[in-house]
Amino acid sequence: MLYPGHVVMDDELAMLAGVHKTLCQERGIALDSVRGQRLAAHLFKMFLNGLTEQEELLHAARNRGPLVPPGQAFQQPLSTWS
């Protein structure tokens, strides 16, 4: 886990960029699109919370499911939850 004042090194940023590029290619997302930016932010958050290895990040992101903007998670009625 990173602590306040910890500096993210160049090699760590390069690894994060590589993970981002891989995931964007797999999902057909443009790197600089809103979805691409959202994915990058999510990867960085996971990194700051302790997932610091490339394979950990790839596994976590691949198993997370689609990135859904806040407020859009339950737009469809939950009719099966009666």
C-alpha cells in the first residue's frame, strides 16, 4: 500500500500504462476516450490500494465486469427482486 508522500516511480507508471493499453485493446476502448480515462482511474486506484503487480491488476480488472458510470447501475427495474 502506498502512503502519503510516496512517489510513483517511472517504471510503475510505465507498467500501469501497459496494463491500461492491454485492457483497452481487449475491450475495444480508445485510450483517450471517457471509458479509457475511467479505466485508467480505476487501475490507478487499485494500484494505490495495494495491487502493484501487472498480473494482479490485469486479473482484477478483467474480473471486475463493465465500468458503469455512477447513477446508472440500476436504471432498469428490478422486477425479479419481488
